Amino acid sequence: MHPLKSLISSGTRLWLDSIDPDLVRTYAELGATGATSNPVIVSDLIATGRFDDLLTGFAAQGMTAPEIAWALTDQLVADAQSVFRDVFELTSGNDGYVSFELDPLIEDDAGGMGHDRRVKTYIELGKRWSADQPNRMIKVPATPAGLSALGPLTALGIPLNVTLVFSMQQYITARDAIWQAALESGRQETLKSVYSIFVSRIDLYTEKHVLPLSPAAQGQVGILNAKRIWQANHEFWKPLNLPLDQHIVFASTGTKKAVDAPWKYVAALAGSDIQTNPPATNDAIANSDVQFAAAVSCPLDQRVTDEIMAKVDFRHMESVLMEEGIEKFCTPQKKLLELITARQEQLAGTGR
């Protein structure tokens, strides 16, 4: 069996961490049922030169760099949605989504927005970019403003992908806000939400900040954290028996260390919910002979679990990773705008 098909057979839904039209089609044929976008992905696509004609056309309409960035993102996401629309319809809205990340610069301190203005902007943009897009998920970060916007967005019936989740507390806050809003607005039967738990970044944090961890425990914190949140999510939603699944998305599943197998996190979390694997990770899997089996519900060695729970300050971890995450959230958007401006100047110089 193709390695990626074995992953899907284990119970995992595979979403591509890319909206590259070629990759979307390729992996859809291998069984992928959704995709996600972010500014880094869009920047990488622009840098290939494949979308120069689109950039030129947008510029000819008098669009600014930010307007071009969002017009291109909107089109690429919509194109990916069309690939997965059959999945969306066959599953009655339970799968087949493409995530659309709202403007990261909402969280940029240089923008001068206060909390209330950020919340209002998330709601306004969520309404704008979800309009008439049934299989588009709106991606909102688990920042204070993002969390405050989840209830109003849920009440509007917008499918949500809560991203930048590092801790159990962030997950619980997001989940409870969404569920309460669904109850109050009467949208339980159509509720669709997912929670993107970042995995590998946590192990980078512990290598820097939790040096007392033993070799057996170091490199396992991201997996344990994801498994614990996955279990809490399963236990919360299963008794409610809703028509649509409220899933965990295992994100940041690419390994960062050469000594680790490229599919380290993929294998450990196989068997349920959703994985948004980077293209490089999927390529490494596709070129291997690895076969996956369900493992997400399998506990780690109890001694490793006890050591991690005793030595890792999860509150500090969340604080540090959120600070880094917001920077990694905002900086790529700024670079995307700079790249569009530079690309426009290059194209103008060539007469295109």
C-alpha cells in the first residue's frame, strides 16, 4: 500500500499544508481531503514566478500590495476548494475544507490596534472571506483577541480553524467559547470547528528551556501534549453526538532534527482526526516504504509521561511559544507584501 494511503487507512484525514494548485491535485489523488493556507505558502508560490500574470492583472486594476496579497490568496484558496468540493458534498460538510488565514497583522503591535478593535476586525474579516464559500474554514489564532472573536464568528455559522494552539488551556478556552456560542445561537446541528495543535515547535522549546529532561523524554513533549489534547477533545465531543465532527488538527508535524525520521510525528499521531503535513514531509513519506497504524490513542511510557508532567511548565511554554508564534505569524505577512511590491517592480521593468 502507498505509505500515505496507509496513513489514511489508519483513520487519519490528510490535509495538505499548501494551496499550490499542482500539489493540491496530486495529493487529492492520493487521498488528501483538505488543505490549509498561510502567508509563507503564498510567498513561496509568488517567488516561483508562476503567478506573474495574475499579479500583473491585479496591479492593472489599481490594487495595492495588500489588496493583491488577499486577492491572490482568495483565488488560490478558492481553486483548492473546488478540488475538494466533492468531498465536502459527499460528507455533508464534515470534510473537504480549505483553511483561509485571516490577516496576521491584526496582531502586530506596530499597527496600534487595541483588543476590542482586533476582535472587531477578526469578525469583520471572517464574515468577508467566508461569504458564499461553504467549504472554506476561517483560521483564527488562539490569541486573546482571536479567542474573543470565536463566539461571534460561531454564532454567524462560520466554520472555524483555531490555530496557534500550544496548550491544553488554550484549547479548552477556544472549545468552550465555540460550544457556548453554538448553544446560544442554536447552531449545534451545523457546528464545524477544528483546533490546530502545533507539535514540533514544542520540542524545540523544551530543548532550549527544559534541559533537565532525560534523553527518553526530550523530543516527546510535543507528542504527549498533542495526545492529551486529542483525548480531551474526544471525551468532550463524543457524548454530544453532533452531526459533524469537531476535530483536532495535528499541525507542525515536520521534524526539525536530522536524526529524527521525517514521519516521527506523523506516525505517533496516526489513527484519528486530521494531519496537515508539510509537502516535504509528505514527499519523504511517499518515497519511503513506511506503513502506518493507529497510534494516537496509545499512551507514552508512564515514566516518560510522569517526568514530562513534573518538569515542564506548560504555562511558561504557552507564553514563550505564543510570543514566538505571533512574530512568526506577522513577519511572513510583511515579507509577503514586500515580495509583491518587489515583484511588481521587476515585472514593470520587463514590460509585463
